[in-house]
Amino acid sequence: METPILRMAGNPEDSNELYIKREDLLPFSMGGNKVRIAEAFFRDMKQKGCSSMIIYGSRHSNLCRVLSALCRSRGVPCVMICSHEEGEEQEITNNTVLVDWTGTEIVHCRKQEIAAAVEDVMKRLTAEGKTPYYIFGNKYGTGNEGTAASAYAEAYREILEYEGRQGFSFDYIFLPSGTGATQSGLICGKLLMGGRASVMGVMISSREYERAREVIREGIVSYFERAGKILPGDYQQEIHLLDQYRQEGYGKYDKRIEDCIREVYCRDGVALDPVYTAKAFWGMKEYLREKQVKGKKVLFLHTGGGPLFYDYLTKREKASLL
Ligand SMILES: *Cc1c(COP(=O)(O)O)cnc(C)c1O
């Protein structure tokens, strides 16, 4: 399913042409990059002959929302391992509710206990006669990087085809970078199919910079290995990761990001959430300004996260009534 690429209104003082690819409009479970990624995991599960799915994420997780809905709609048992920081056990988000609706069993654990929780659930499902599939590979969460990347290696083709139809090339593609799977995928697409745009990941969490780069690199290597393709020697030049716009870390934002949400909504009618898309959009604008980038064609990948936009709206509304 192809999503539209649209020209954004932009500021009068902007000399760059801004475009947006609306992955938020993908037609399942409120859209977002996780729709493509969840489908890739689902196919991989089937290919590996597994019959039940183990997913992992926080209470905000868009991936868990989409995967739990996909499993439910296709009759595949699903268990979610949900990690939380000390003190945030009580927080309920829109995504938590939607996961709960699907009847997905939720196993709670602390951030340091993920591997043990995965192992426990694997053993239990196996004892019940099921063949479990853990989306991130082994209990430490490695070994399956290429699967998520494959989703955006394929989606990249849509960007190239759009460029072909328009008769121009983008100079940049900006996107929020969390686990880096989406970014790895786009880079793989570019390495395989060509194109001119630099893929610019805007970090949204406080994950260590070198570690984040390394995960993206592993995603690229793993995808090429599985696809049986030869990786160009200079592929690491394609990894552009910005760590200066993440503010205080995952889920943390200040007034600049809130203003950005309003501005983009008022100018373009597009909803951005403060955790991923607005942070990255704001980071992109800052980058273009700081580096004095002018006269370029810039594509922003709207990776979805609709339920988080509504979490934010509700929170604002409540705050304004206090
Ligand atoms: C997961 C997510 C991201 C980050 O994607 P990664 O592939 O993990 O880097 C960005 N935006 C939204 C809305 C997401 O749900």
C-alpha cells in the first residue's frame, strides 16, 4: 500500500521546499511505520514456522499496538513483554488500552529484567505446545535486525518512484530514529536502488550515540546478509544520525516541541506527537536553520504515532482545566 507524498506549506521565510510522506495514513490500527514493520515480522514468523508471537515494548509502544492487533485479527496468540522504569508502573496510555482490547497477555517487568522475562515466556509457550517467535531474535533482543529493516528497504522504492514521476530528487529525507530499524531500511533501499537524498535520523531518546549508530549498522549488514546481496564497502557513509535534538530523552519535550505541534497542525492540518514525529520535525527545522541549508528539497517521513498525539491532547486539556 503506497502512502502519499505531499508538499507542505512551509514558512514564508523558508527557502527549502518541504514534503511529507504520510506513513501515518497506512490503513491498519491507526497507521505509522509500525504497520509495515509489523507485517514484516508477521511474514518472518510464518516463514520460520512459528505459531505464536512474543512482542516487546513500553506502555507507549506503537509497535505493540499494531502487532497485537495484527495477531488478534489473524488468530495468532500474542504475549507482550512490557518494561517500565521505576515509578511509571501506573501510567496508562492510549496504546496500552488498545493492546489490552486485543486480549494480548501483558507480562510486566523492569528494564533490567527483559531477557529473563522473554526466556520465561518462551519456555511457557513451548511447554504449552506452541512454537513461539520473539520479534527481536534471542532473549537479549539481537539476531533479527534485518526483518524490521526490510520493511523500509521496500518502502524506499515508493520515494524513488515519486521522484521519477516528479522529475526531481530529494536532497534530504528526515525521520525520527528510535531503534533505528526504519532508518536502516531506508539506507538499505538507497544502497540497493540508488537515489541522491541523505537519510537523516533524528534521535528521539537518550540511547548512547555510538550504540545507536552501531544498531543501524547491524540492521544494514543483517538485511544484506539475509537478502544475499553484496554490501558496498563505503556503506557507513550513509549513516547520518543527529543527537542534538533529543532534549532530555525519550518522551521528554519542552515548549519548542509543543509550539511545533500547533504550528504544523495549523499550517498543514497534520498531527504530530511530542515523543517521535514532532521532536524529529522540530529537530529537522533546527538543523536546516543552523546549517543554513537553503534551496533544497526536503522530505519528512511522518512515521505515525497517532495515539500518542491524542495522549498529548488529553494531557494538555486536563492541564488547562486545572
Ligand atoms: C517506532 C517509531 C519510530 C521510530 O522507528 P524506529 O524504526 O524504531 O527507529 C518513529 N516514530 C513513530 C511514531 C514510531 O512509532
